[in-house]
Amino acid sequence: MALSSATELRGTARLLDLDPDLGQLLDGERLQAAERELVVRVTTFEIGEWHSERLSDADPVHLGLLLLEGVLAREVVLGDTVSTELLGAGDIIRPWQLHGPPELLPIEVRWNALSAVRLAVLDRRAAAVVARYPELNAVIVDRLVERAVRLAINQAISQVNRVDRRLLALFWHLAERWGRVAREGIAIPLVLSHRLIGELIGARRPTVSTALTDLARSGQLIRREDGTWLLTGEPVNVPAPSAAEVIRQRRRLMPTAAEPVADPGQELAPATSTRMEVLRDSLEAARNQSQTQRETLGALQAQTRALRQRSSELRAQRLQHLDALRDAAVERGRQRA
């Protein structure tokens, strides 16, 4: 797989050393085996535009590229409008597609590194190793789902009325992933221009600048001297049911095809003794297979319980982190009041 000229190869490394969270559902010997077997190529490129055209002919069996460090902006250009998505450590991208870009709605996709970016190449060999570990596959799929959820949230934010409310919703959304507890509130260590922020929330730069000035005056969102951001106060409130117009979509029940009715006058042919013996043998084999499957299912259920316990622990850790962020912002908001 060819890489752009702006990209610099850095050799190979063990993927689970680079991204330990990828193996969070593994333990014991399986974790050790995956650490040994899952070796990937690592590549980096500096701040600026990344030309991914050379990846369009990549092997379709390659899984993709895993972001290890940095922040990458994926820009979708439609006419004179640009919509941006921010990607960070743990995200998986796939600049190549089996069926290519859309044809009826011509768009352009651009990639820009907002900081030095480090990537792991999940090529055909890595894909074969991952296939042997369902625990790794589960984490990869979960990350893809998380990205889809973030995109849906971004879409919802872009439809919020008033740009100042969009900005607060956006930065609270960014804080959940990149926020750090600071003495003054929640520090968001991202250097985002007014133009880029507008592309994230679906607003023009002048409108964004005006709204940011108002939020800074009220102390809710402040741009620091180094270009990063500081968030204080309470998260954006969810509107009360009485204030929100909820449109319920009516589901149309589709009739199902009528099942064929047997002819009551039709008689079944009597089974011969030979056929009965075959049926008895088949039934016995099915019983034995069912017993084996029950034992296998019991083992899988035990593994599933262990994985659920581990997932619950990870969710609890995440909630503690989010509570710390929220408390820091609320405390700073009270002090300013």
C-alpha cells in the first residue's frame, strides 16, 4: 500500500503496546499471544494537508488505519460548503472504499492534520490476526459505532437553534473526549480556528466569531492565550418535554404472506422401517450434538459474563472521569458567579 509523499514510515511495532485499550477484553494467555502476534507498520506525518489519493488502490482486505496520536480533520466539501469531523487516538479510518466515492452527489474529501499524527497500518496480515480474536473485533466494532454516534451528535448539534447554543453543545461534546480538569474549569487542548469551528457546527465564520465573543464575555467559553479553550458552567440543558415538539412516525404494518394450508384430504405416505431407523439415528446424532453445543454454550456464557463484568468496570471508570470534568466546570462557574 503506497503512502503519500508527506508521510514518513517508522518501522513496525506491537499494536497492543501502542494501543493497550484495544486488548481490554483479553486477559491471560490470549492477551500475551495477541501481543506477540499483532505486529503492525507505523507511520507518521506532520501538521498540514494529507494527500490520501495514493491509498485509493489499497488492498480491499486491509482493515484500515488506526490513529495512535494526534488530531486529524476529515473535511467533506459539497459545493461551497465544508463539513468537518475531528478524529483522534483510537479512531479507525479507511480512505479507500470498495465501491469508490458517490457519483450522483459529487463531493471532495480532504484530510488535514491539526497536530502531528501517528498511524498504525491494519493491513491484510493484521486483519488475519485480528480475525482469530473476537475480543479484538468487538473493540474495533465498538469504536466504529462510537464514531457513528459522534457523527449523529454532530448532526444534531448543527440543527440546534442559535449559534451560541451550538457552540456550547459542541464544546461539551468535545470535552467528553478531550477535556482535562483544570483549576479554572475544563481545559480542551485543541487549537481550533473560528472557521473550523463553523465547519463543525454548520455556521459561517463571522457568526461564530460574534457568538464566541458573547460567550467569552459571560465566561462560559474562553479562548486561552495558547489557542486552546476553557469551558465553565453547566452542560447544555435538555429541553423539557413541553418545550419540544415531538413528531411520532407512524409505522405502517405490512401484511405478511399467508402460509400455505395443507389439504386435509391428503394422506401422508407410511414410513418404512428403514426410514424409521434412519430417523432414529439422525435423532440420536442430533441429541449428541445438542449436548455438545450446550457445553460449548455454557463455556461461552461464562466468558460473556466475565467480559460484561470487565465492560461494567470500564464504564464505571469513564463515568468517574466525566463526573470529575463536570464538577470542575460547575465549580468554576459558581466561582465566577
